[in-house]
Amino acid sequence: MSGTKGASVNLTEGPIGKQILLFTVPLLLGNVFQQFYNAADTVIVGKFVGKEALAAVGSSGALINLLVSLLMGVAVGAGVVVSRYYGAKQYEEMRATIHTTIAFGLISGVALTVVGVAITPLILRWMQTPESVMDSSVLYFRIYFAGVLTTVMYNIGSGIYRALGDSKRPLYFLIVSTIVNVALDLLFVAVMDMGIGGAAFATVIAQGLSVVLVYWKMIREDTVYRMDWRAIRIDKRYLRQIIAIGLPSGIQNAVVSLSNVVVQSNINSFGEIAMAGCGAYNKLDGFALLPSGSFSLALSTFVSQNIGAKQYERAKKGAAFGLVATMVVSELGGAFIYFAAPDLIRFFNDDPEVIRYGVLMARNIVFAYALVAYSHGMAGVLRGAGLSRVPMFVMVGCWCVLRVIWIQLMVPLTQDIRVVFWSYPITWVCSVTILTIYFFKVDWLHKGQLR
């Protein structure tokens, strides 16, 4: 029998606050590098190609998230199942779950490639992308989706490591990939003058490198979670558990991303200058909300491992600590962006109108970062408990349905882009209220046991 330890970390023992923070910090650093990875295209394209190309890349996030988020939700579900079995020391079940997840990722990643390449022009038109940036946007997205399998498989592999309590190795792999991405961006765009297509190629190549590193290490591990190519197959029992937890998360992410596409289409209607400015702010927003995403992942793993080990009181205390920590850290990040927004937006583009739109969006949203952090953190707790349908219904209802209703009613009446921005804090208040009521009224520690 292979060893059981390897790089994994048992979160069912030791000081709660220390364990959560030590697990969260590498996640946060990894997410910072992921944002650098994503922002490299935006910065280099904005500086060396121009604001039209910046607008094309800046509007990419909502579309990419829409098409990728469903599979990423399933990866989150797999992580919950893996960490639950790890906490319960059921290693054979854990191995079967890991290999089922990898098989599912390979199949679905190929399918996503075909769909993404095929429907890119249709969705861009639906998003009211201006004709002046349409060709560039189509080129960028099609190259990206031609290599989207690497994105899917990296997230699945790093999710497996996180489920086992190891948040450091995904960080190391991502650092290497980020350095390669920035270097290739500069080579393809600034030196070889390949334009927006060069930025997309750089992203795909660098992401492919991260996949090689993740699975090369997993194959070489002499532990119970070692990957064996011969064992990669779909086991229906474990796939059902993964889907039961992951599909609601994926649907939530996809539907919320769909609402963000609606938001982006309304921003697009104000012209390419607004697209460029708001696209630049969205990159800052991605950095500022990294702590909430990192704490959410940490809380899912912490709660799932401890419920698997039947350490219910420890899971409850960890949830409380993580929720407070993520709110404090996220609000501090919001305060920094509020005051530094002009200089930060200028880093992406020097056009005064681009800066004006970026600053306007920032200062209408960042004050409410604690609310979105709480919502993400609570969603992480509930997913770790196996109750992923609850945050799905709440997020879909608040962050999608309510947000779209607000925009569709208010934007035609006011023709004010600030109304689009206000849709975020208004819907965050809604989700915080409902999730808090559920958390204190329901026995969430015992309702989501695996079967």
C-alpha cells in the first residue's frame, strides 16, 4: 500500500484559526498569481495594441466564466467529496473519486472546446459587442477555447490537491505558469506584434504548462491519491456524488455568470470607452475579491474534512472564524481600491475617459465588498457540508434574477451607467440576508451527509 500522507494536510487537528489561515494564504497567493496571469493580457494589450483591443479583452471575462463555470462547479463538488473521504480515512473511495473526476474533466473539457469555438460569435453579438472590436474578440475567444481543456484539467488537478489540504503545490505550479505567460505575452505582443491573438496563444501555452506540472507530480506521488492512468474511468457511484454537490455549484456559477453577461451587455451599450474602463476595473475587482474566493475554498475543505471526521463543533467554529476573517480582509481591499482607483485604472490605459469610467464603477461598488465576501464564505461552508443547492438557489435568485430585473427596469428609465453598477451591492444585501437566516435556522452540519 502506498503511503497516506504525501503533501496532504489533516485539517481535523490543531488550532482552528491557524489551520484555516495557513491553508488560505497559499490559496490567496495562488489566486493573486491567477489574476496576474489573467491581467497580463489586459495590461500588455492595452499598452501595446490600443484601447479597442483592450475593450475586446476586457469584455472577455463574463463570456469565459459563463462557459467554464459549470465545469468548475463540478470540480468544486469533487473536492468536497474527496475531502470528506479523506477526513473519514476512506482512502479507496477517495482514490475512486479522484480518478472519476479526472475522467469526467477530460470528456467535458473536449466538449467545451467544441461548444466554445462554435458559439463565440453568436454570444458576442448577443452581448452587443461593438463591430469595431468584434473581429478581435472572436479571434481572442476562439484561440482561448481551442485550449480550454488545459484550463479545465488544471482546475480539477489543483482542486484535488486542495481537497487533501495541500494548497501549496497548486501555488508553485501557478507561479511558474504565470511567469511563462507574462514572458510569452511580451514576446508575442510587444516584440513579434501578433496583437490580440498573441495574447490568447500565450495564455493557452502557459496554462498547458501548469497542467503538465500538476499531473506529472500526481503521477509520481507514492501515496493513496497517486494518479494511475489505467484507473481513470467513470465510476457511476462517485460521479453521482460529485454531480449532486458540484452541479448546483456549477449551475449557480453559470447562471450568475449569465447575469454578468447581461451586466456586461448593458455596459457595452455605453460604448467602447466604457467597455475599456469597466474592463480595467473588473481586473482590479478580481484582485480585491481574491480573499473571499480563497476563504470560500478553504472553508469548504475545512468543513468537509471535519464533518467526515465527525468533528462537528470544530467545523462550526471554523465556519465562524472564516466568515469574520474574509469580511475584514475583503473590506480593507475595497477601501484601498476606493482611494487608489485613478492610479490603478491608469495602469491599464492612460485615456482620461477610460479612467473616468473605471473610477466611477469602482467607487459605486467597493464599499460593499464585505457583503460579497460573506456570501461567498457562507456558500463555501454550506458546500463543505454537502448543501450546495442552498447557495445555488440563493445566488441564482439574488445575483441573477433580481440583478437582471433591476437592470432591465432601471437602465431604460435612467440611461445612467451607475444604475448598472448599483445592481451588485443591492443583490449582495439580498443574498447575505437569506443565507444568514438559513445558517441559524437549519441543522446544516448533518443535512448533507454523503450517501
